Amino acid sequence: MNDWRLNNFDLIRLGAALQVAIGHTAAHFGLWGPLGFVGKAIAVFPGVPIFFVVSGLLISRSFEQTPRLADYFRNRCLRIYPALWVCLVVSVIATVHLLPDDTGQASPWRWMLWWSAQMSVAQFWQPAFVKGFGTHALNGALWTITIELQFYLLLPLLYRVLRLRQTRGNLALIAVGSASLALFLLVTTRSDLFPSWDSFLLMVFAVAPYLWIFILGILIQRNLARLRGLFVGKLPAWLALYIVVTLLAHAAGWRVTGNTMNPVSVVVLAGVVAAAAFTLPSLGERLLRGNDLSYGIYIYHTPILNLLLAYLAIGSMLSLPLLLLATLTMAAGSWWLIERPFLRRKRNALRDIGTPAVQPALSDSHSARDHHSASRHANDMAPPR
């Protein structure tokens, strides 16, 4: 499977970003009960693991097709930082003016230290003076940006150490992923083993416990030609399998929602993501026309949620439509004014931003696939998008 020109990754990431935004709103406004079955269905498709799988799949593909390491890092920076920096400025200005009582006292040096962390690689850090908001952080969802940036930095090292450009490296990747999975299980089941709460948090915000999910995406990408029959057009079968696994895991007392859901469910969810990408693969293009609002939704929904928590009564059913409307508006502005122009500056990108796809589906003839073997897709995050 060499033709990546038609797929639904934009649509998948949009769904994952909306899941995170809806989940956070439901949690803070107590809406899981009123949402009923719909809420339960949304909860068992957690957006963060989906983002990590998609990142492993697409970023590894992008790295393999980018000859120069400098271009790889340039592309990653263009994807993450312009929109993130603008979001930071907008969020700080809005919250300081609209929620002045929620911003704690801090010295200018402390503010600059936090600002530098948010602008660089430590978005997870939320000191006491920004914990007075409704969500206890100005933009707490950005902790995954720290994880994504670590993925970006670690990927070239993985390829070099495991010699992935010369060999398929499945066993080596599985070995590294297994070590990461063991750490994930330790963090999620035995937090009492850590000497202090701070040491536990540092591990939670480190890349190691989540690397195995990223590696799932890398394994799918690097074996996609062999696994074609398992994914292309097979979304209904994978969804049915995921439902069965979810019910069995729930009956066994395993976690089936959130960022720490059980590993069996995550593995099957990775299969759902791959099958969704290549079932009716032109659907995403027809619906979105190459526009990707997922990153904007992810980075803007929490500051907007803080405003709603301050101005709406707890439990208000208005919170969800208001948050989605405001977040989609900000995300559209971020895409058209910031992300899209900067993404067009990427080198050796898997996709020409803003150019509609007119390619045949993955089930077309071998000659058509060979003709279009140059990759198209550049859905890189994450949220980490």
C-alpha cells in the first residue's frame, strides 16, 4: 500500500479533537449523566490515544520521506509552534482581562519562566499562580504537546539506533514498545511506588509511558502494504471487534475510557484508526476539502472552557453548544490565518496544503497506485494534534 493520497486522517483527528473538547466540558459541567448513551459512546473513543497512534503513523511516514533532518525538524516546528504561540498570546490576554481574579500573584521573573516554558517544550508546567481557573490551569490540555514534541525528537534517534532505514525493524520496535508498555502499566496501576507526587507527575508528563502507543502507529505505517487486507474497507469489522473488547474489558474491571485505558483496548483502537483512514477514503476530503481544524480545537477549547465555567452555572446544558461554537470559530481562524499559511512553507511535505485530492481510492489497480506513489498526507499532530 504505497498510495496515501486519499485517506480520512483529517476527519479522524477532527473527531479526536472534538472528543477531547466534549469530554472536558462534560467532566467540568457534570454532563456525562445527561448525555446518556451518547456520552458513553464518546467516552470509549478517547482522543489522546487516537492522536498518539495517528502521530506515530504519519510522522514516521513524513520522516522517511524527508531527506534532510533539518527539514524534518523545520516541518515539525511549522506544524506546532505558530498556532500555539498565537493561542498563548490570545489566551493570556483574554483571561487576564475577563478573569482577572483567577490569576494569582507572581513575580515578573516567575511569569517569564512560565511563558518561556509554554513557548518551548514544557507546556505541561502549570505553576500555582495559573491554577485559579475553573479547570485549575490556563490551558491544561497542552500537556500532550510536550509529549508530541518528545515524539518528534525521539523518532530520528529510534530510526538511527534501530537502523529502521535499512531494515523493517518490527522486532526491535516491539521490544522498545514493550518496555514502554511496562512503564505505562507501572504508572497507571502503582503510583504508590513513586517516592513523591512530583516524581510521579514528571513520569506522567514524560514520553516513555506513552511511547508504545506512538510505536503502534509506526508499526502500522511500516507494514501497511502487508496489512492492507486487514484495514482497507474493514471499518465495520474493526468497530464490532472494538465493541466486543470494550464490553469484555469493562466486565473484567479494566479501564475502557480516558488516557489510561487498558492496553488491549488501545491496540484494537489503533486498528480502528487504520481501518477508518482507509474505508471510504475519499470521505474526509469530500467533507473537509483539505481543511484541518483539529489542532485549533485542541489548543483553544480549554481557555474557552475556563470562561464558560466562570460565567455559566455549573451543570448548564448550554455549556456544550457554546463551547463547540466558540472553539470551532477560533479553530477556523487559527487554520485560515495561521496554520495554513505556515504549513505551506513545509519542505518535502506529504501533502500540498489547500490542494484538493483527486486521486483514486486505495482499492484501485496496481498501476494507479504506482502512478500516485508520491505521498500526500501531512496530518502531523496533535494534538497531538
